[in-house]
Amino acid sequence: MAIWVTEQRASPGPVFGHTDKFKGLGIFIDTYKNHRPGTVFPYVSAMLGNGSESYDKNNDNKDTELTGCSARGLRSASVPTKIRLTYYQEDSFRVELQYKAADEWTDCFETGALKLPPVNYLGFSAETGELHDNHDIIQVQSYNMYMSEAWKSTESGDRGGKNKKGKGKNYDPNRGRQSGGWAWFFLKLLLLPVIAAGGYVGWTMYRASTRGSRF
């Protein structure tokens, strides 16, 4: 099974069901050993494709991998298996696995800065050979690891209880609007009788002047 973060949309091909010579990042969860002496399988590896280099399928990505780790027991785990990818742009990339026990994460590998395509697609693919495996993706979750400076200021104000520029923990954006709204409501109630009385007086004077003009 493979996880992809590539510049182009996924299309069928020979690399775990995905096209070869991709541009971007590929994470491969390989459960079948072709020819890689001294390596324990299942094996999880990563490859950073440049768009022209082919995946080394015959040697299980030995000559083209960025890094990888063995995960004995991943295939017959007693708990739901999970993989966690953490990517900090131009800083680091880390892969962790959960297959030994629930809520127990095992470090697989961590690399330095990786430069991924500015526009990329997240994809999944799988391929079965002589030994048949069942690949079920139950859930995929993604989170943004970065927050804007404005959001950070708001978060720190909420947690610390400090009112920065009047917009801290106890800040209510509708407080001023509510008080102003009620004041205007009562003002209208006071003005309504005055307006009504003035209208009545004006109408009475108009009627009187009209009657006087007839004689």
C-alpha cells in the first residue's frame, strides 16, 4: 500500500497501483519481500520523486528510497494499525506507526527538510501480487500545523486570561451592540408619543384653518 503527496493527479501504474516517475513524495508500506537481503518485512519506506527517476521495484526501493524502517507485526496486529505523518515545511518530516498496542506510537523515521511541490495532491493506492492482502482505509485525518499570528495572539489571550486591546478572555463582541440596541429601543418608545401628539396638534390646526377659510 502507498500514500502519495504528488504534483500530478493519481493515475494507474506499476508502483503499488500508481504511475511511475512521479514528482513528489511516496510512502510505501510493503508487506511482500522481493529481493532485499537483511531487511525485515513488512517494511515502510519513503521516496522523493523528481519526475524522471523510476521506483526500484525489483529491490523493494533499496536504491531509490529516502529512508525507511522495518515493522514486524504490522501485518497481523491485534489493534487497528495507524500511520502518522508530520511535515513541517522546509524543516522536517516524521513517520510514526501504531500497531503494537492502542495509543502506542512507534517511531519509524525522521528526515530533515523536504521540499514538496507547492501544489500537490494527497492519494492512496494498493497492489497485490502472489500473496493476497486486504487494504482497508477506515479514516483519514489532516491538520494544519501552522497558525497565523492573529490566531496565536487570540489563543494566548484566551489561555492566559489577559485582555489584549480589550479582546481577551472576557471580551464579548456583542456587548456594546446589545446595550446600544436597548438604549435606542427605549428612545424610540419615548419619542413615539411625542411624535403622535405633534401630529395630532398639526392635524387639528390644519382642520381649523380649513374651516375658517370657508367663511
